[in-house]
Amino acid sequence: MTQSDPERHRRRLEALGRISPAVAHDINNLLSGILGYCQMAQGDPGREELGLCLEEIDRSGRRIASLAKILQILRPRSEGLPETFDLDALIGDLEKYLRFLVEPENGFSFTPGSGLPPVRADRWLLGRALFLLAVDAAGPGPKPGVFELETRPAAGGEVLLLATLPGIPDPGDLSEDIGEIVRRCGGRLTTGPVPALHLYFPAATG
């Protein structure tokens, strides 16, 4: 193993600790926008303009609710709560923060799958696994390479999430703890021949 477990744990905690202020900043910006639209709505606008203000307030409120849920990723949970959701949409919601966690010299790439069915898993435990992978992707020191995520339909009623980790020579180093989170999500994990982890999640039925 190229990095001790305590050192990896320390790096993860430090990196995840930077997420909360970033999310809070985004929520504050959205709240400022809501207050602005409220002021416009109170200023005797026309019916069409009032409708636009209400639409923007609703859109911002929904986004704030989504950002607040992202904070759940930072709170470890022992039990998974499966739900049906779009895996590509979840990664899209988290993409800004995944890029935030990846070292600047590495970068981040996401390739969504075509015709991907919804999955049945714990949304926020899965998000936590992705955050930890983003932190681990660069390894203990600066190394060139892109942290890549790709989704694909898989055989047997599953959805595959392929995570390429350029800074980890042996992805098996991560398979135990990441695998435990994935199992609590309702999925399973295997390692690939390249620096990659294969995360499988059950496709939703019905």
C-alpha cells in the first residue's frame, strides 16, 4: 500500500471539510437571488413579470434543497436507505464538488451512459463513496492523470459505474473501505486490470 490508512483518513477528512463552506457559499448566493426576486415581486410588477419571479424563486428553492441534501454526504451513516434515482443526474449534481476535491493537476472527467436505467441504491452513501474516490484519485502526492467516471448499462439488471484512479497503482488498496460503503448503498465492487474500480448497482424494476 502506497499510503498508510491513517494518512489516507486524514487527507479524506481534510478534503471533505472543505466541502461544507463551498456548499454554504452556493446556498448563500441562491438565497440572495431569492431575496432579490421577492423585492421585485413586492414592487407591483405585471402579471407576467410576477410569474417569472415566482418561477425563479421556486427553482432556487429546489436547488437549495438539493444542496442541503449534499451535506448529508458528509455525515457518515451505518445504514443504507435505498431509493430510485438517476445515477447520471446525481453525478451531475455533485460534479462541481468532485472537481473541487480533485487536485488541480489531475482534473475530472465524466462520461454519462446512453439508455441508462434508474438505479436502486442509497443516493447519499453513493455520493460519499464518490467524494472519497475523488480525494484518493491523486494518491498521496501530485501525479498527472484524470479522475474519470463513466456509467454504462451492465448485464444482469445492473448499472456499472467505472471509476479510473490515476494516482492509485493498485485499486485493491481502496476496495475494502470503498467496497463497504458501496455494499451499504446496495451495490457491489470489483477491481479492474487498469487503475480502476467497477461499482455495480441494481437497476430499479417496475
